[in-house]
Amino acid sequence: MMKPSRELRRARRAAACAIFSMLLLSGCVTQQVPPYQTSLANQIALSRLPPTTRANVDAVAGESAGTHSSVRVVKIAAPGEQSWSEYLVDAVRSELTTAGNFDATADTTIAPALISADIGDGKADASARFIVQRAGEVVYDKRLEAHTSWSVQFIGVLAVQDGLMQASAIFQTLVGKLFNDPDFIKTLAARPA
């Protein structure tokens, strides 16, 4: 039996290392989206509220969402130690704070509960239930959804960058659905009885 040549052994070793590296990295790479950035469209929507409108934002206790967020072999995660549910709460709070409508002591509380978030190659979908309570009474309760798609880049690094941008954008869109809902605006603008 012939012994493989030195070049063949090197090629096999290099191929084995490459395959091992790909397998090792494929399940371990996580990239975090940047912290939530308010959007101009959402700020314009909130400008329809009376200037004295204030609301608190709080998470719904015990709610957990079904999430899938990966582009190619890279898992996309919310920033820091946040879950996607916490990211949604932070998004609503950030938008209200920037618009001057957030008050931690307000009698009106918005409680966003993420139902699902699916971010993948070329598409992102998110849905949430938004509950508004005034003095402990539910005055608004609605499920809203957001969907987007984009063309997928052939080069993996570019596809991941697009996925990161769209992961953030799908939450801006979802929050925008809330702020553009006439029922929500009417509820938030109503004076307490």
C-alpha cells in the first residue's frame, strides 16, 4: 500500500482544520444589535398627542416570546443582557421619552408583550400585544404585527449586517404600528375620568 504524499497529507490536514473551524464557529457566533434608536416616523406619530400626555412603560410579567433570530450562521441578539421582549419595552420607552411623553409616575401605563420575533435571511416578522392601563383598568388591548423583507446579499458578512439593521428596524416598525393606531392615540390622549 502506498503512503500518501506529503502534499496530500497537508491538503487533508488543512481541509480537516477548515471543516473543524467552520463547525466550531457555526453554532457559537452571536452578534448583538445596537441599542434601540428612535425613528423620525414614530416621533411624528407621537406629535399628534396633546403635549401634556404622559405614560409609563412596563413589561408584562411572566410573558415570554417565541423568537428565532439568525442570519446565515450568526445568531442575532438584543443588546447587552436584554431579551427581545425587554428590547421592545425599551423601544416604546425610548420613543416616548424622546417625544416628551414618558413619565415613570404616570397613571397611564403601556405594557408591551412580545409574542414572536423571527429574523432570518431576507425577512423579519414581529408581533406583540400592547396593553394600556389607566388607574389599573385596561383601556386598550391589541395585537399588532410587522413584516419586512429585503434582498439577501451573497457575501455572508454583508448579509449579517443587513440582518442586524433589519432586526432593529422591525422593532421600529412594530412600535410605529402602535403609535399610528388611531385607537391607541385616542386612548392615550383621553383625559382620565
